[in-house]
Amino acid sequence: MALSILMLKRRYTLSRYISVLMITCGIILCTLASGKQLKEEEEMLHHDWYQVLRWYAGIAMLSVSLLLAARMGIYQEVFYAKYGKIPRESLFYTHALPLPAFAFFASDIYSHVLIFNQSEPLTMSFLPFSLPKFWVYLVAVLASQYVCIRSVYRLTTECTSLTVTLVVTLRKFISLIVSVYYFQNTFTIMHWMGAAMVFIGTLLYVDIIKFESLWNRSTGESKSKLE
């Protein structure tokens, strides 16, 4: 939102400002709650601050990626407005052009191919043979990522950059909640507060909760009482 205001000179309704603020604060609360839990576990078990530092580095990288994604969303919005809606072409060039850079990681990729080949075989009922488990997981991740990123690029042609950024941020928040459940971490009060703020902020953003009408009604009633 801040980049849209600064770069595109846009103005939003009061409900949009409040919704974005609530979603941001909710995600920060959940992230801090997970980080606090990780720090306590490390202090009790190993006193290993390396894992904690890795967690902070990951949060910093995610924050920078969100800012860059928001900037790219603004660029795509301006680009589509000028040259037309071409999400599939943008998706192709965005992922095809960086491929030569993977040549620098050839040895690392090859070592992981060997690790994947040596993983436990996984038998599936619709196949007459078994496959290494890690390769099956990789194909599943690639398929889900393709559906996700293609939907995001399609969304950039239909919605504003703020809406796209909000959707991507909510996807990351859902991933955080799923990871808390999957790794059997404690869902604390801070997690519940953060989830509630994100949920209410999302309802405000999509105008399910009519904040302006409620605000105008309350201010109108207060004025009538004063008169």
C-alpha cells in the first residue's frame, strides 16, 4: 500500500487502511509468537543460537521479498495497462530468463539428485512400480507451485497490485499457520490474536464488513443525540 501511495499517487478508503494495518499486525504477532517459541525451545534444549539467527535471517529475507514483490506488482500493473494483459507471456519470461544462472549450482544440484535417487521408494496404487519418495514430493511441489504462480500472474491482470500483494501475503500467512500445526507447535494466545486480526482485516478489505457505513451510522447517531 505504501508503495502504491508513493509511486502511483493513489488514495484508499479508511477501511482499506485499517484492513491492511490489521493484517500486517496480525502476521507480525503470529511470526513473533513462533519466534518466541523457537527461542524458548533452543534455550531449553541446546542453547544453540544458530537456529534462532537462521530464523531471523529467514524473516528478513521474507520481508525483503514482500517489498520486492510489491514493487514488481506495481511494475506489472503499469506494464499491463500500457501493453495489454499477457500473463502467460510474463510467466514464461520471468521463469525462463533466470534458468542459465542455475549452471553455477550444477554440482549442488547433481549431489541432491543422487540424494533423491537414494530416498525411500514410494508405492502408489495407480502405478505398477515404485518411485523414490523425494522425487514424488518434488513433482507435487512443482505442480502446486505452477498452479499457484499461474493464478497469481492471472490475478495481476484483473486486480490492483495492492490486492495481489495482499493475496500473496495471506498465502504466506496460511503457510505459517499450517507449519505451526504440522510441526505440532503450540498455538498460543498470540497466534489466536494474530489470526483473528488477519481474518477481520481480510473481511474489511473485501467489504464484507461495511466499515464506512457503520462509521457513518455511528457518527450520525451521535450527532443526532447532541442536537
